[in-house]
Amino acid sequence: MDREKLGRWLREATPEERQELADAADISVGYLYQMAGGHRDNFRLRTAFRIAKKSYQMHIRKGSSLPYVTLDDLYAITNNKG
């Protein structure tokens, strides 16, 4: 599990890619940044699943130049106390 993976993904993605991921998760790019910063640790499972699925699809499409974010990585954000 990597608490920093979403943040790394956001740094490496283009603005268009960030928007594509946010659209797929039905959230805003700002909310993605809040999640990555640990400021939103009670997000919905549906949102986490959509982020994981779309980031993997984009990882494959980009020839592995973007990392992908797993459900475990997103769980690590929510479990920031331990």
C-alpha cells in the first residue's frame, strides 16, 4: 500500500488526464487533490473503485508511463493513523 501513489499520479498526469480521472470517478480534480493530501479520508467505495479502475486503464493506454492507483493505495489514505 502506498499512501503517496495518488499524489504521484496527479503530479505525473497532464491536466487533461487529471480531468479524465475525476470525470470517471464523478468527482472534481480538486477533490482528487484533497484525497491525495489525506484531507478526505471518508470517500465512497464506489469513488475508490472508479479511480482504481480508470487509473489502471490509463496506465495501460499510456504504455505504463502513468502509475496506477490500487484500492489498497486508496485504503492507505483512509488509514493514515496507523
